[in-house]
Amino acid sequence: GSDTKIEFSIYSGETYSTWPVKYRTRNAAGRRVTLEATPDMITHVRWIIQNDLEVGATKELEFKVEVN
């Protein structure tokens, strides 16, 4: 929903960002470049609920994955 945000980590949950996840690495020439992570690089997914939930309230969140 509009009151939730989904974030992804490629670093075992140490840092998170929204999609597309970008990371810095060195190319074959040794230059630093920024690349977009591929789905298989994702290690953790988290949802941030922007609004408070009432005591006892529930919220359903889902994320579709493909397992190879």
C-alpha cells in the first residue's frame, strides 16, 4: 500500500535501499563504476510501515519470489 515501503539488501541486511539496488565496484580497467544489482544478489527484504498500527491490528504484506 501507499503507507508501506519495501527495501532490499545485497549485504546480508547491513544496508538497505529501494529498487533498483545499486552498488559500487571496479570494472576490468580498475575504474569504480556503479551497477544495478540483479535479483539473485538480494539477501534480505524488509517492509517499512509508515503509519502506526493500532494495538491488535494486523497488516498483510506480500512479495513474490521465484526459487530456482
